[in-house]
Amino acid sequence: MNVAISNSSDKPIYQQIYEQISAQILKGELESGYALPPIRQAAQELRVSIITVKKAWEELEHAGLINTVTGKGCFVAEFTPDQILQLRNVMILKQMAADASYYKSFGLTLVEVIELMNKVY
């Protein structure tokens, strides 16, 4: 598990942790059954509060990416390649929907958004 926290980011720290770990799971970097570090240990390593890590772990569990086993810890859920692809697409579409709303608020057309995206991609 490799997580980099940015204190200058607009995103809450728990969300940064959630996004980075979920991406690692969906890219296959963290395989099914991988044991996440205990919350206290992760908080210490990342130099954040226990509550922050707990919230990130809860979000990962809510998304179905990890399972908590009482007394044993949190583990990456079992996925088939098709399930990973499906989960990835759901998460990407959710983000794209939020982004599209933002772009629409500026009055941009789809063509304009694609042109701008091509410049940064």
C-alpha cells in the first residue's frame, strides 16, 4: 500500500486515502486478500488521525472494495477481472458525472470539454 497525502489539496485527507487505495485495488496492485494495515498503524505511518483512516476504511468497505473481519483486520475483497472492470467503470462514471456538472455550470459544450481534456490528458 502506497499513499501520498497532500496537505495543500482541496480534497479531505480521508478521501485522498480512499481514492489512492481504491485505485491500487482496481489496478491490481493490491490483490484480493491483501491485508490492509491496522487503522492505528496506518494513521501513524501516514501521520494522520485514527479517525481519518477509519473513515477511509469505512468508505472502502462501503464501496465493496474491502471486507472487515472482526478481530483479524481489513482485507481486499475477492474480485473477478470482470467485477474489477465493472467497479472501475462505475467509479469513473460517478466522477465524470460530477465533472460534467461542473463544466456545464460554465456553459461549456461537450466539444469544448473534449478539446480542453485533450490539452491536459
